[in-house]
Amino acid sequence: MEGDLDLTVDFDATNNPISGSATNFTGELDGVATSATGTLTTAASSGVNAVSAQTTVLPIVGAITTTGLVAGLNGDLTDVGSGTTSNVELGLIGTFIGINGSGAFGASSAIIQTAGEPNVIAAGTFYLD
């Protein structure tokens, strides 16, 4: 599944520096084109929401600092084809790139909880530009 991810980061904040949402999910499930309505938000998640910086000293180059992010987004998504609604917790962990951290990429994971069914765990990659 792919969707639209919109995050705002306050690099100076000490508490919950990342806010945002994910919506417009489309993709292929078991070979069938599908889409889901609903929105996942950082406000609805009880997951980690943090920005971290790590400085490493390299030979010849000197000190470099990499800045990372960890964010959780939660909400209900409804499969357009079946009408089934599931609660989804999306986790993101990655690294900022570009001038002033204008982009990011990393790993994503999702726990999908549908009433009466076993939880589904999915993983993938996210990109922010």
C-alpha cells in the first residue's frame, strides 16, 4: 500500500516534535487493486514521537551529525472494496536528509487490528520530500 504522508517537525521542541498525518492509501492486496479511506495521525498515536541527533567523528572528514526521527501514527482505515474497518498503528523510524532536513527516509511498520481477526503486521519503506 502507498499513501500520502505529511509531517511537520519542530527541531527545537523537547516534547512531541513531530506532528502529521497519512491518508489516501492505495495499492494491491493479494493481486487485487484496493484502496482505503481514513486518516492516521500522530495525535491519535501513543507511540514514540522524537527527533534525535548523533555526532560521529570520522578520520579525515571530521565530525558529522546525523539527525533521525521516530514517529507513530494511528487511526481507523476502511477498505473500500469490502467495507471492513481496521485500526492501524503505523511506525516510522528514519534519517533526515537534504538541506536543513527537508527530506527523510527509513523503515515503516504497521500493526493492523480488525475485530474478530488475528492482527496483521506489515513492513516497508517511507520517503518524505
